[in-house]
Amino acid sequence: MSSQRLCGARPSPVTAESIHDLVVTLGCLQLDPTAIVARNHLLVLFSRLGPFDRRLVETLLWEQRRLFEYWAHQASIVATDDRALHLATPPRWSARHTTTGWMTLHARAVDVVLARLATAGVVRASDFDEHAEKYESGWGSRSEISDTLALLWLSLRVVPAGRDGRGRRWAEADGWFGEALTDLPERHDAVRAAAIRALRALGIATKQQIRHHFIRGRYVDLDRIWSAMATDGEIVPVDLGIRGDWYMHAGDIDRLQRVEAGGFEPRTTLLSPFDNLICDRARTLALWNFDFRLEIYVPRSERWGYFVMPLLHGDRLCARFDLAVDRIAGRLDVIGERWEPGWEGRKRPAKAVMRALAELATFVGVDPPSAR
């Protein structure tokens, strides 16, 4: 919890610097269009910072340009300070890889897009309607323009420069950031740095969990790098009494000792279903015995709830709440509530739950649920 900034005192007031520092610590904020309560990246920040002015995120993205949208373990918001790391660990372009193979084959408008960018500065996919021959793919209806922009984005030649509704506006990357990066780290060094960042953000993890976090799919030669770090003592094994070879970073041993000595300040908060703490479902099950899935993508006849937010109470995931904002009535609605085994009756932190729900309602600008 300490590594994920989910315990201890929150910064007050929450500033743009607070948010930027948190993104650097976490590595990324996953983007998702679902907004039944609020967008995921905002909820991840809220769970750690409490209610804050969401315009600060827009300022960091589009005005200060200290954050930008890129592909981490999913489409995400990342720190501009990590641009060189991402440039040094590009996706592996391979015809055998479903996504990059498809894009390489179908992204046939690179010259057209770059020429338009050179004169217009910022473009939208809709600016190329005359070139947008539509076709069906495994990701729905696409065009060579959308695939070209995606390819240029993954190679960090273009970046999102704002949004029109849900659609992105695009700019040439070096111009957007004000400089071209030429002194990049070697790929080996960048992968090693990313693995350390991912491990320290997670607190403890297995090598396989690292592969799925932060720069997913780009950890080239991680086996050798991981083995070397273990041999050098930079990462140390942790015996959790559960299956897997778990490690932590040596630099976090002092933090662990402080927690074990009573320096843990618990918090009760609700987590987005896409939160960094629980986005690896297998890891969530292994560590907390909390079998969590995205109910959004489960067939209606089989799902429990829709936008289900787990409740973090101290160091336990003890319940799940199906929540929705009724924007007409101006109220946060609790549609469903389910507690984990062992949290019956008086063991449930009723007052802490009401505070957490009220805090979430304040953040999204509606009334809290009535007392339950």
C-alpha cells in the first residue's frame, strides 16, 4: 500500500506537482472511456489524493505538457520525464504479433499524415476523410488513417495534443515537447530501469507480473536482466508463503521495516476496477484472495453489477460496490454491495465506508448515498 500511495497522509492542498509526482511513482494511469462514476485515470488519482481539481490533470497534459498519453501496459497517461525510456523500448514490430503486424501492414498513409502535420501543426483523423478507406478488423471498423496514426503514436513520432469529445488531436512529437531526444539509453538499460520502476511501484512482484506492468510487451531480455539484479542484490526475494518467486527492491527494505514497526497509516477508499493495484487479476487473487473481474465485459446474465469498485480497508480488499452516478438526480447510487467472507456484521467498517462513499460523491460533484 505504501508503494502505491494508498496509505499515510495525503498532500494538502493537492497541486499539479502532487499529481505529477504520483504519476511518476505509479508509472502510468490507464485510460478507459468508461465514466459510470468517473474516468479511470481520475479515480486512480482520487483514491490516493482524495478530492482534487480535475482541471489540474488537463493543465499537466495540454498546457505544461509534463504528462502525455502513450501505451504503457494499456493506453495510459505517462510522465514526459519518461519519454526517453519509452523511446528506447519501442514495441517489437513483427508480422507474428497481432497488433503491430496488423498496423505495419495497414498503416499506408505515413507520408500523407506527416506532410499534413508539417503544414497544419495539429490534425484529427477526420481531417483525412478522403484517405479513410474503411475496413473491418479484430478491433472493429478501422481505416488506414487510424492505423497510421496508431503506428506513429506507438513509435512516438506523434502524440495526442488534445481531444475533441472522445477523439484525439495529434501533433508531431518533437515539436509538441519542444525538443528532439537523441541521447537515448541503451535498450538493455531502459528495460532494466523500467523493471525497477515497475517493481518499486508494485512493492512486491514476480518477474512475470513485471512483464505485464508499465511497458508491457517491451521487456526484451528481462530474464537475464532480472537474474543479474538478483545476483547483485538489487532485488531481494520475499517469502510470502504463496506460490511464485516474489521479489522486492533492496531500496524498499527500510520502508518495509517501518511498516512492520507500526508505521502503517491505514486508509479506507474505493478503487476503480482498472486501478494499478488490482489491474493484474492473477496478482490480486494471489495476494488478497480477491477474485475480481471486470463485470463490464461479462455477459449480462452472468455478471454481478456493472461498474464495480473494490473497497480497500487498510491492507485488505474486503468488499465490492456496484456504483453509478445519477447525473439527473445529482446523486451517487449504490446499486449493489457484496462483502468478502469474514466481514459479517460488526466486523464491517460502516462509518469508514460511509466516509469513503461521501468522499467519492464530493469528488464527482454529487450528493452521497443516504445512510445505509
